[in-house]
Amino acid sequence: MHEKISEYVDSRREDIIACLKSLIEEKGGSENSIAVNRVGDILSREFTALGFSLEKITGNMPYGDHLLFSNHNQEKAIILAGHMDTTFISYDHLPEFHIKGERCIGPGTGDMLGGLVVFLYSCKCLHAQGKLDSLPLTIFINSDEERGSPTSRLVFEKLTEKASHVMISESGGSKNEIVVGRRGKLSFDILVNGVEGHAGNLVGTKASAVEEIAHKIIAIEGLNARWEGTDLNAGKVRGGIAGNTVAQHAILSSDIRFSYAEHEAEIREAINHIVEINRVPGCISKMEITSERPLWEVSRNCDKQKHLLKQIEEAAHILQQPFATEIRKGTSDANFFGAAGVSVIDGMGPIGFHDHSENEYIIMESLFERVKLCSLVLMKL
């Protein structure tokens, strides 16, 4: 079985790279719905040609359509999930897709268009072996993952009820690790209203929203040592009009990652306290949650997940590939399944580095290795 898989993949290396290149060249940043939908059009043509039905789910602007593929009418199925949006707002400073030595370089190679190529060519491999029709597969590809999946979360929550096993193809670890747990995430904006005015006339009595934001930045960053495995980041600030104007409005965007369920309530309470207490008289603050993902604790992993992991380990051994597991600090859509106690693994994509930067790349050989691994795991299941 594995010899036929390897033969199929090795004979199509150029096609696999060309497919990855075509997806990256569409430049599908999360807020560019037109470009993301072009990525979706490519994937739709490929999967429907394999016999999958397609349901397009329209996401709220500015996000593109989500794609739900299926080749069965069964109550339970194996679910493959990934996202076609990249985090980049502008591609102007980013390199075009290219190959240099052992690396495929370009935005989205690892996060996670390379992972979508893994799933696509795994399905193509099964189809070539006459195995695809006998395997109930649901494939969900969303367009807003990089922004916390605000319009696709409900779809994921419905899919938790229909999943026998789930595989997510975010990048594999640097040593071929498969992901078996992820931290929880809370992202939020603090919006402060002050009183505008001319800076020269209000010294000593001004209610500056920017000054209040400064207090909140220090307070949030000051929480970093309080809970084990928790990181808080005051990441983006905007407000004010000019240096000689007292700022009426200011916004602070922040992000929290936490490792233990027992800390979540305390963390939220501490943040609420920071929002409610204003150090600058005349300022009023409120908080808006922008995205959140539940904690995927290893302790929630079920026996079926252990079975899935065993199949991956055995397949890696057969293919003479390294195998290891990791708990990853970042979040993904796997969190929705893991938090629900569903059998799920992540990191089935190629080995990638420097996600979300102009230096993003994958190890080219790992792209082919992951197609082989995923194909064999699906056949074993």
C-alpha cells in the first residue's frame, strides 16, 4: 500500500509545487474576500473533480466564502479542516513564491496553503488507488481563521457532532511533531472615551483617552508573571488626532493565551477590573471581545484520539518518517474540536518556519512526506 502511495506522490512533485504556487499567487489576505474566493475557486474545481459535493457558506464581510465538501451521506465522517486566508493585510513587501535550495518560500506556504495542498493531494492519491469513495470524508475550508474564525465558528461547532476523527493541516513541528493540544485564546479591544480639546488650554484638567490607554497597557503587561503558562500582550494602539490635541478616543488591542482551565475565570476577572478602573478622571472605558478559542487540553483527549495518533505513528514508521508530538502555544481551529472532546490532531501540514512574516517558508521535501503520511493514515482509517 505505502509503495503505491510513494510512487504516486513522487511522480507528481512538480504538480504539487505548481498547485501550491497557484494558491499563493492569489494573495488571499483575510480581509481581501475577492482574492480569498479565487483561492476557493481553485480548490472547488479540484475537489469537485474528485466527486465531492460543494456547499458554499457565505461569511460576513470582509471575509470570503467558506467551503464545505463531502463525498458521503453518513451521520459520522472523518473531517479534514484548514483555512485559505493568510494573515497579511498587504502583500507589497512580501516575496513572490519561489524555491531556494530545500525551501519553498512565500506567504502562506506554511500557514497554511501548504497544508491544504497536503489534503488535496492525499484525496487525489486515494482516488487514484480507488479508495476515496469508500472513505466518508467531510472537508471544511474556512476564510477567516487568521482573524479567529468569527464567521466560521458555528460551522466548526456543528461539525464536532459529526466527526469520527478530525485532522487539521497547520504546519508540522520543526522535528515532524504532530500537535495534540493547544492553549486557549482571548483577543479583545479596550475602547476609551475622553474629552477632546486644545492641549494648550487644558493642562492639569485634561481627560486624555491616550493617557488612560497607557495605564491599561502597563496593567495588562504587568499580569504576565501571575499565571503559569499564560502570556498577555498589549499589541496595537491607536488614538488621537495630533500632538497638540487631547485625544477623545483611543483603542488598545490585546491578546491572551492560557494553558490551564482553572486560570481562565481569574484572567477574565483581572482584565475586567483593568477596564472598569479608569486612572484618568473623565475617561470611560469598555471592552469588546474580538475573537476567542477554547483551551484544547491534552487531558480532554479521548480514546479515539489515541487510536488516531497510533495510526499516524504506525504510518510514519512504515514510511520511515520521524514521529513526535507537541502541545503548541498558538491556537487553531483544532481548539474547537479538542475542547469538545472530539478525536482530533493538528500539524498535518508541511514543516514550516517564520509564519506571519516576509521570511515564511516550508521544507519542500516535508510537503511530499506529509502527502504520503496523510494518504496512508486515511487508508488505514
